[in-house]
Amino acid sequence: MDALASTLWREFAIETEEHLQTVEPILLRAEPQQTGKDDIAQLFRSFHSIKGLARAMDVLGMEGVAHHAENLLGLVRDGRTGLTVSLADLLLQSADALKRMRDAVAAHRDDVPAAPELIARLAAEFAELGGLGENDPPPPVVPPAAAAGAPLHDDPEMLAIFVEMIETLGSGLCAGLADGGAERAPAVEAARTLTHAAEVMNFDALSASFGELRDVLQKQEGAGRLDAPTRREVLGRLGDIRLQIELVGELTGRDAGTAAFSAALARHVGDERYRIAVALNALNRRLRDDLAEGDPLAVEADAAAMSGLARTLHAVMAALSLRRAAEIVVLIEDLTARIASGEVAATEPLVEAAGAIIAQLVAHAETGGTDDLTAAAAAQLTARLRALTASTAQKMIEDGGGLVAGLHLPLELLTILSDENLAQLETGIGTDRLLPYEMLVHLEADRDIARRWMAWLTGEARAITNRTVLVDGESWFEFLVLSALEPDALADKLLALDPGRRCVKRVRRLTDRAGGVLALAQPAGRPVGDDISMPPSPVVPGNLIRVRGELVDSLLDDIGELRVRAATLRHVIRGAGSRAMLARVQHFSDRLPNELRREFLATFRDFRERDRGLLESEELIAGMLRRLHQSALELRVVPVDVVFNRLPRMVRDLARQQGKSIEFALEGRDVRIDKSMVDILADPLIHMIRNAIDHGIEPSEERLAAGKPERAHLNLRAAQHGSVIDIEIADDGRGLDAEAIRGKAVARGLVSPAQAAALSDAEIFDFIFAAGLSTASAITETSGRGVGMEIVLATVRRLNGDIKIRSERGRGTNFTLVLPLSAALQTALIVRVGDQSLAIPERHVVAVAEIDVDAIRLVGSHRSILHRQAVLPLYGLGQVLGMPNGGVATGSPPRMDPMDSAEPTEPIVVITNGRQMIGLEVDAIERIQELFLKDLDPRLAGFPAVGGASMLGDGRVVLVLDGEELIQLAARGIEPPPLATETTPMVP
Amino acid sequence: MSKKQILVVDDSFIMRTIIKDIVDSDPELEVVGFAENGKIGLERVRELKPDAILLDLEMPEMSGIDMMKRLALLGKSKVIVVSSVGQTGSPQALEARRLGAIDVIAKPSGAMSLDLQAKKGHEIVQVLRRALSLDPTEA
């Protein structure tokens, strides 16, 4: 039960989220453009659904908010008010409140009361806009709902009232059959009221039935007993109405008085039923005579008349709730209708069988009883007629013989085989030597494949019949197909048509009893009705599953760890050390005496054999891991809209705060990015959008004065180019002020005046990323403090991306974030300093080297070595980072490689930022590895040169360094705050 | 004179295409919409208010029978069932008739009848015309 409850709450959370996400963009749109009818209907439906979901989970606080919001939207939908800005605002607040309540509710699985102020505001707005107060009774008549909106009958309260009306007035309609005009008057009145009520409720068909009854009766006002045709028409209407009343009961779960209606009707019907049955019987006798006389025109005419009469009798039976009798009458009606249209040939046995049934109906009507036919009697009557109309296949099934006995077909498919199908099967299998197959296909999965498959089916195979099979709420088809192809050839053919097996789900050969499933691809199908497993195929629309994000993360973590272990394994097996060891062992044999040597070498050959096996397996596993890793990465991509969808709201709010008019356009919402980028990207984007609104876009007066349109444009566009994603933020505001930035940069000592003058505008723009540089004259709550862009750039760099700026004074600014597709995954070199493992992104690493300690020279005052004909300054990584006990050179003994020389050496990593190159001294170089960047603990984010954190396979935390900052840090010689030992536990 | 508007409700897009071809072959009839199940069908009925509906019975989400139960109250459109389980006298056909279907036409070869046009095309058009009180056409 717990698991079930969890599932329900989770579904509740997901579904409400979906509705809330639908609501927000529409409400945000409400401002600049007139919201369409469809949008209003959508809003209404969304709030209505939330209300329903909340009610289902018994969280009344949410239900209340949703209910009031829905009420307001009802007014909009009915055209009593427009969706004004203030109304949209109020609804947005309701959506926000619902979101907050939903989060709390989902976390505690308990109701959260709605804020009384919000409810009060919603109710007040409703009353003000002409809605009713909370305690007023619902209006008896409300104007019909707009065509696109949810109809009134979706409102349970209205429905309850309506059902009650039918219950009260319905039986009165039956007085329409009374013999005097005055006695019929109340029925006319009831029909009039119900016509109107049904119309208001949008029960169009019901309204039509009541209305037609009213019209017929009105014409007979003041007349005496109704003539026979009119009586039959009235009876027909009452029959329709009885069915409709029954259906109202079925749909609402509240009986609308079916039994009372039938009883009232029975009192008025009198001998009508008997008289119609007798008339029908007479017609049937005439039909038999027509047949004997060979008069086809008379046969058709009489059959048509019978069909009409049977229809009336059917209505009467239905009106009296004589369901079995009614069904039998339908058989007569259908049979005679088909004889009349020439579709079924009238034969003597058929007419005799119909006659027998009609005779029974006459006998049944004669008693005037209100009891239905017994089930046995009904079955006996229908059996006789069915025996004459059933297909050969159905008879074969009943007999268990014939051709179908040799086909191992599902019964459902057998029963629909027509005589013609059987003949096709016989010819196909017997004469043409074709093989019968059963195929399960899902044609809606991919229309192109479906068309190709259909072309094959109609061109090269023979489809005998098929049926619908519902699999997980989708319609699949089960086909009975004949093909000349042998099973293997057929499987090849089908795989060529549908390589991903998106449409063709299963093929089974039918001749042998065993009914083997063709091996279309690895997993074999199972009998219909069981789960049908499929090999993984490209994303199939409609075949999507929802997976919790943490599950994907944990899968990727496991895969990541597996890759680390695999890399270790690879190192052990393939590393230079193990190869050298093997070689040494082999050389060792040279020193052995001959007999021992032979034995040793035999064992060694065995050993080499196993080693080769190990190498092969390792190779295979590495390949599989790569593929597994690639597929798993695919699981992480999400549409960039996940980030974008929060922004329109923010833009709108900021614009209104600042009294600016902004048209915000989003493009490329469906561009897919790695899930981990979502969280990392959100803040920079928010910051840059805020900047654009705060500083980029001018106040309206300024824009107008500059001859620009008052309404500013702000565009956010995502696009994918190969393995790179561009996210562009463009405004048509005032543009960057190169002179102001130049001035600030000089003032802050970032460049000399002479250098600044020499720099182009484009180069000057880059200074906006420098710490503390803000040109904003007004510092607002959100921006202008000069710390923003620096962090934005750092974040983007952390994702291995870059930012490009284009700006033109007075015309606007365009920032483009260039990001790699899977930014979160970085290849890094893992090094060790003291006990701490550190990762240096591979893109910064030029080389890894063992240097002779003796080769270190002092150049100027700095320790350097000659590396590739250049002077390479050396820095202890530990010292640069300000780690306790400083750096490598002083902290640890020089490393020695026993295999190499006895010279004291130390490992260095040569890194570059494209302009400078430095050597970093480390204690050890561990390996190259791909790392997932995790969110950085905010306490660590402040440390210079630390770009992120990641987890190694063994669970150790590794800090990912930023090469760019490392070089700056080393070059500036700035004393960084100590990166103390307690940093490790700080990382989650 | 404006054409009579027909809604096609069938879960197979291939059947929808075939049925559209059949209906559109008559100059006085016109397919104005499609739905792949009863639920969507009801929405389309509300939007389009078609004169007649060609309705399949076995569909996911909401079957033709369930759709008819609602239509019997909601819609004024005439319903003609075109279904593989629509043989005369079948339980589904009886139920469809009880719920007010004007006629029930059996698909000749299963839920997807590629030969529907050849075998029942004329009948479908004739039944539609009869339901919509248009004069019958010659074959």
C-alpha cells in the first residue's frame, strides 16, 4: 500500500506540475496579445484538472484555490469579462500558490490550507466581475458556454441539479401519450422546461429529443386521441428519451429515474406494443408471399416497411426497459433493412426464422406484461437467426474442424474470418503454397515505416484479416498474412523495412502447432496479452517513460565508477609496467638450467595465453562500456526549455517593476542540453537577462527620444551547431558604452591609459567580466554591483564554454554563450599533491613530464626549466593553491623510477591558457579520467582556481581546477586564502 | 450548397485516410476532421459539430461504444459505425444500435480493411447519404 501511495503522490506531483506549466505561459502571454478562446479553454481545463486531482488526493486547500481560479476563468470563458492584466496577475499568483502548496503537500502527504487572503481576493474578484457570491445559490440558467470551453455538464454541481430535474419531470413526459389535449398539456410543459435545461447543459442530443417531443405534442394541442402515426412518433421520442435518461444515470452515477419513467410509460402505452407486433407479423407474411411469387420489388418494399415498423417497436421495447426483447427486434430491423437494400438475399428459411421470432414477440406483447423475455427464450430465438447468417468460420470454430483447425490462430482472429477470407486462405495455402503468418504491428509508431510496411503487405504479401489489439493504451494490429517467404527470409525482409522494430513487433509462423516465433531480433515475442518486449529502439513517440532524474544520475554514477575500475584494470593489464614485467620474467628464464627452463617456458606460454585472453576481454569490455556510457549520456539530455520556461515570468515582472515595455521572444526551446547544465546555466542566464533589462533596455521616454519603438525587444535563442550549443541573449537597448568601460578599467588599474586607448572596442568589452567593474550608474536590487558578469563568465568557463559579445552603441547588445553539448562531462588529468587528488581539465594540459631536478634553473628570481626550447616557469601546485605544507618540491622526496635512471626526478604538468605556459610541480600523476562536474559547494566556489568538484570512483572528492585561473594566480603571485585540510569534508 | 460535414473517428491513420478518400469521393460530403479515439472524438464533435460521424468501435482511451453513450446526450450528429466487430447481430453491433447508431457497417477484412474502398465504399457513402437525407446516388 505504501508503494501505491507513493506512486499516487508522485503522479499527483507530476500531473499538477504539468498543468501548472501549461498555465503559466498562457497567462504571461495575456499581456501583449489578446488571449484566444482556445487558451482560455486550456486555462479553464488546467485549473479544473488541478481541482480534480486535489480533490482525488483529498487536499482541500489546493482544491479551494483551483476552484476559485476556475470560477474566474468561467466568467472569462462565458465572455462576461476579458482576461485583463490584473486578472492574469491574480491567476498567476494562484498558480504560484498552488505550486508552493503542491510542494508542501507532496512532501508531507497532507493537506495544506490555502492562504485566506488569496481566497478572499479571488472570491472578491469573482463577485466584482459579476459572478455570484460564495453563498448564493447557483443560477438556474446560465448562458450557454463558449463552444471551445469546457461545457457546463462538466460541473458536478450543475449536473446534480440537472439530474434532479429529469428525475422530477421525466415521468411527466409520458402523459404525452394521453388521449386528451388537456391531459397532455403538463407533458408539453415538462418537455419545454427540459429542452431548455438540456440546452443550457450542452446536452445537445437530449435537448433535441425533448424539443422534438415538445414540437409534436404542441401541434396536437386541443386535439383528442392521437392518430396512430403520431402516437408512434411520440413513442419513438419517448424511447430515445428513456435511453438518454439511462445514460445520464450511467455517466453521472446517479439514477435519473429510469425505472419511474418506464413505469409511467407502461401505463400510457396500452396495447400499442401488441398492435405494432401484429402489424409486423402481417408484413412478414406478405414478404413470404412476395418471395413465393418471385417479386423482388415487392420484397424490397415490404422489407423496408418492416424495418421501419421494427424500429418503432424497438423504441417501444426500449422505452419499457425490455432490453432482451428490444435486442431481438433490432435483429429483425437490421435483417429487413439489409434485405431492403439488397445486401442480404431474402430466402425462405430467413423469412421463416424472422416469422418465428415475430410470432413470439406478438405472444409476449399480448400478455401486456412488463417482464422481459427470459434469457433462454431470447437465446433460442436469436440462435435460429444467427445460424442462418453466421459465417462458415464461426461454424467451423463451433465444430472444431475444417481449415481453421490447422491454423494455430487466436480465437479472436478466427471469429472475424469471413467466408471470403476462408476461401483466400484455402487458395493461398493450398494452391499457391504460401505460408501463413501472424504479425503484430504498431503502425502509429512511425508513419514512414508503416507506409513502407503496408506497401510490402499489399504488394508482396496477402493480408487475410486483422484485428485491433490494445497494448498499453495504444492500438496495435494483429494481422493474418500469407507470404511466399520462408521464415528467415521474411525476418530479413521485415528487418530491412523496419530496422529498429518500431512498427513490426512480432511475427509468428502459423502452420505448425508449435507456432514458433520468428527470430526478428534478439528478444522473442510472447503470446498476445502478455507483455510484449522489444529491443531498444530509437525514441518512439508515445513510447516514452518517465524516469526520476536521480535514477539516471545514480545509473551514470555507477557507470562512471565502472569506467574508473575498467581504466584501472586496463592500466594493470596493458600498462608499460606490466608489459615490462612480462619481458623481465621471460629474460629471467635465460638464467635457468635447461630442463627447468623448458618447464618454465611452457608455464610461461600458458600464462601468456591467459594474458592474451585477458587483453581481449578487456578490449571488449572497454568497447561495451563506451557504448553503455554513450547511451546513458543520452538519458541525461533535456530540452533547454527547462531553463527557459522560468524566464518569461521574470522578464515580465522586472519590466513592470521598471515600467518598461518589453517583448520577450524565446527560440529553440527544444534544443537539448545535458541535464546537469540546467542548474548551472539557470543563474548566468537569469543574471544576463536581468542585466539586459536593468541596463541594456532604456526607459520608454529615452527610447522614444532616440526614435526607437517604445516596445523593446529581448530575444533568447538556443541553437545547436554540431557539438556546440549557442545561447544568444540579444536586446535592442542602448548597447555597451565602450568609453565608460575603458575609463573604469583604467581607473581600477586593470590597464594603463595607453594600453586602453590601443584596445579595440571589442577587446574593451571583455573588461565587463573583470571583478568589480560595473558601469551602471544606479545599483539596483538585481544588478549593477559589478560582481555579476565575472561569475557568469566563470560559470560558463567551468562548463568549458565561452561568451562572445557584440554591441553597438544605441542599437543593442548581443551576448552569445558558446557551450559544448555535454559540458558537464570533462576529461581531466588527475594529479596528487600531498593527500589531495586534484583534477586539471585536459584542455589546459599541454604535456606531462618527468624533469630532472638538477635541470631546474633560476631565471631572474624564479625557478624555471628549459622545456622544448623555451623557458618554463615552475610553480608548486600546492603552493599556488596555498595548501598547508606548501608545495611538492619541498614537501616530498624526489620521486625515483626504479626502471629508469637513478637521477632524482619530479613530475610536472605543463598547462597553458593559450597565451602563457607554466609548469606545475605535483607529487604524482595519477591518470586521465572523465569527470562529471557536480554542483560546487558555495563555500568552495569562492576559492580562486577551483572550478568545480567531482567524485572519483572510490568516492573520494576531487577538486577540478581552472587552468586559466591557475595561471593568473601563479603569475600574479597573489596569496590565496589557505585551502585548508577541512575542505574535503565540506564537499558533499 | 454547402457540403455535409463528416468526422472520422478511427484509431488507425491508414483507415482514416482510406475512409476520407471514400467520403470525399462524394461531391456533397466532406471529411472535416479526424480523431483517433472516442475522447478526442468528443472534443472534435464539440468543436466541429459535424453532420455525421463515421465511428470505429475498438479504440484505445475511449471506445466507440463509450463515445456513443456520451454522444447520445451531447451531440446532434448522426453516428454510423464502421467496425470489424460490426457484423449483423454481434453484441457490439447491437449495443451500438441501442445507443442510436443509424447503421453499423462491418469492415470486410478486420480492423484495418485495405479493401474497404472496393468492398464497402459505396455502402458507406449510401448510408451516409441516407442518414443525412440526401438522395441516393447511382453506383
